[in-house]
Amino acid sequence: MTMVTINDTEYNTDDFTEDQKVSYNEILFATNLVNNLNYQLQCVKTMQATVVNRLTNSLNNEGEDNVETEQFSTALYNAYD
């Protein structure tokens, strides 16, 4: 017996018709997909911030020895080549 609340009303999923079960499962699927995509978006935003930070640091330290950054950038570029 699974109870769900929709618009402040509780329903027992055992009482759902087949069509209602299909709709409920679609809602669960869509909710899981939204959560997964939000997680992926946060990962990409974190990666973006890291790369912006690395570029900013590189630009602010021009003329200094950036061998480590250059090696990392080359390895990253080659990984996608």
C-alpha cells in the first residue's frame, strides 16, 4: 500500500486503475529524470567554475612558470582529441 499526495489529497496507489498507474509511473520517471539532469547541471557548473578559475589564475600569473597548468591543459585537450 503506497500512499501519494497530489494537490493536498492522499491517494492509495493500490486503488489506481491501469491508466492511473501508467500516469503515476510517468510522473515518477519524469521526476527522477529531472533530479538526474539537475545533478548533471551542477556537475557541469562546477567544472565550468573550475576552468574559469584556472584561466583567471593563468592570466593573472602571466610570465610566471605555468608548466604544470600547460601540461594539464595539454592532457585535457588530448583526452578529447
